[in-house]
Amino acid sequence: MDSSLTLVIFGITSNLAQIKLIPALYDISEKNLLPNTTHIIGVARAPQDESWIKNYFHQTLHLENKHHQHPISEDVLSKLNDKLNYMNGQLNDLNFFQELKQKITELGSTNTIFYLATYPDLYKDIFDNLKKVGLNEQTNGFTRVMIEKPIGEDLPSAQRLNKLLAEYFTEDQIYRLDHYLGKETLQNILTFRFGNGTFEPLINKDHIDHIQITASENFGIGKRGGYYDKVGALKDVGQNHQLQMLAFALMDPPSEFSNTAITKERTKILKNLQPIPEKVVFGQYEGYQQEENVEKDSKTDTFYALKTFINIERLKDVPIYIRAGKNLKETVTEISIIFKTPTNRLFQHIDCGKDPNVLIYRIQPNEGIVLKILTKKPGHTIDLDDSYMQFCYRSSNELPDAYEKLISDAIRGDQTFFNDAEEVEAQWKFIDPLVKTKTIPIVYSSKSWGPKEADDLIKEDSREWLEPSMMFCNI
Ligand code: BG6
């Protein structure tokens, strides 16, 4: 098959394009992962000449984007520049799509990816117009479409969007992107669990006391009030990123390393999650209502904590506590598996001798996989210490960005780390009942761990939230 590619990005001036897509394209280009003949067409509304996009990429990479971690090589950038094209147009204008088709034909590649970095309310117009000019078809090569989470805003709207997509594309053409699925540290959970034999026999109700998942950020919503105030924490990261973390950490072994087998197991976990509306706490950080583009009496959650169970035999009655929020004490994302402590442990009479072993998948920062264990303090007496056995990455710079990985997966046609329709709908099915019973969020102080009620949620089960440790993987 012809390996040339045209990548069309609708919304090239969007925040997403600036912060994520342009740096990712640079990195993919640097690693020579773009097909030899690649054309990138950036689309936006502003009339600009063709050369504008080269300056725009240059500026985005050099000045505005603090997310790009390593120096930009002028040589790589110049090669990327040769691939860039710009077109201005309205996405509801059929004439523009006729011009786009002509441009794609002139460029001569048979494979096309459309990346929709636009508001979801434009999707239908884009799909309609692509279809009217025949750009959704796959003739000699492939045609793929990439869209971002959130897919819908509840189960019915996600179902409508999936139905809409199915009118224009087949499932193998649709790449629903949740960037957590592209995180190196999350994907490594699969290797850790199913590539090694030691720990997997312990991932069940006989050995696990409970599970905690934390995604906390020590900053607020910044300039994203317009979006965030309509969504809130539970839908912003709970419906997607946190459920993906849960699925990776707890899914059954896939029958093989393939998209179908892995997605099937992730989806099984999500379908068996038990929503417990009375076990959710919503919070809002102090001062949130004064943020830009936020309603003055906003009831939007910037924090939530919840308890759930997975109704599969292997994990029956193992409680799972999940929390996430903005303006909290630390920025840290991790999954902790807290193991049961045998009642006959030899050292339980000694200070900290009853502490459980904890397996921590640290997604960020101090990325790694660590096991908290008890060790003997060096000396003449038997005193114990909490210590960590750890796998750490040498440097967080060695970790490819999630967007870099996912865009190159889409180019290769690998859907393993993308959501399919059924998976997204299973996520909403769990989240919707929790959203429906939403109460007015409890105000919490900035730089705390959220409202006290979130602590009560876990304390009533005689457990407590683990304070994320920064004592390991300090690289
Ligand atoms: C985004 C959310 O999807 O994920 C943000 O909209 C959140 O609110 C972000 O901050 C977290 O992603 P990461 O990669 O920084 O953990």
C-alpha cells in the first residue's frame, strides 16, 4: 500500500493544537515516524497566506509552548515546515470542502487522517461536508477520523455521537482519543502485570484489601472556565482518564496483545462497575466562582471522591476509592493497591509492623512502579521501616508524550489505545447515575486534600487516603 499521508487538522489555532498536537508532530517528525511523503493541512477560519503556518509552528514550538521539554532542532523543524499547508475556511461551508478535496488530490497521497481539534458541535457539519465531497470514503488507501474526549456529555449524547459517526465511518476508521490511554506509565501497567508472573496471582479479593486512585492537581482551572464550568471534575477526568486507569490496573488478562482483546477486557471492567450515588462527595475550591468565565453562583464540582466495586468474581467486595480535583495540595496521579495484612504477621507488635504492602503505579510525577514493604532498620534492635522497592524511569524526558504516541498509532492503524463506542458508553453508564444525584459541592480550601467529607467517606470503612509519597523515584 502507498504509505503517503495527508493529515488534516481542523482547528489548527485551537489551544489543543498549540499545546499538544504541534509539539507531538514535531516529536514524531524528529523520530522519523511520519511516512516519507506526508502533508499536513492546518485549517482555521482566519485568512492567511500559505507561509503563515510555518511561522505559526515555529512560534508555537519556541515561544508559547512550555510543554515542549527538549530543544527544537532547526533541521527537524525545517523538514516539518516542508510538509505544512494552510487553508482557511468555514467548516459548515461545502465550497470549502470542495477546495479541500481538490487540495488533497493535488497533494497526491491516498491516505488521509482528519483530526477534529474543534468544538463537538461542529462535528456534524464536518462529517456531512466530508461525505458530500466523498472524503469519508476509503478507496485506494485509508481514511481515518480522530476526535477527542469527551465523547458526549452523558450516555444518550454519547450514543447519539457514536451513531452519527457510524453513519459516515466504519469503526476501524474512528479513533476516539483519551490521552491517558497513550501515557507510557499507564501502558506499562500491562507489561508489569501480564509480562511478569510474580504479582498477577495477587490481584484478587483474597489478597487485596482495597484500591485507591488519586488524580490531584495543585493548580486551578486557569483560563478554561468557559469549558470547565459546564463540565466539572467528574465528567472532565472521572468519566475518562480515571476509569482508564482503573481498567488497566484491574482488567483480566487479555487473550492476546491485540486491539480487540485488550479493549474487550477494559470494557468488561467498565461494564461491571457499580455506581453508588450515596457514596460520592463533590467539592469546589474556594475562590472558584471568581475565576474567569465561571458563573458567580456556579455549582460545578472541581473535586470528587467516590466509592465503587467491580462486580466480577475475582474482585468481589474489594472497595475502590477514587478522588480527583483541582487546587489540591500536590499534583500527583497514582493507583495504589493496598494488600491485606495477615493477622499472624511476625512483627505486628513492633511500631509500623501492621502497615500493609502497597503496590503503587505512579503515573506522574516521579513516574514508576513501586512496592511499599517493611524492612529492618539497620542496627542492634528489631525496628522496622517503611521502604520502597522501585522501578523508576531514568528521566521523565525519556517518556514520549501521549499525543505523540497516539498520533503515530493512528498513522499505523493501531486502535489498541483508543476507545471504541461500547467502551465510552460503559463509562457514561457508570457516571450518569452519580451526576444525576449531584449535590451542591462542598467548598474546600486551596492546597488541601479536598473537603473533610471525602475523608469521612473512606474513614467510615476504617480506612484512610494514602498521602502520595514523593520519597521514591526522585530522578
Ligand atoms: C484533561 C482535562 O483531559 O486532562 C484537564 O481536561 C486535566 O482538566 C488534564 O488537567 C490532565 O491531564 P495530564 O496529562 O496533565 O494529567
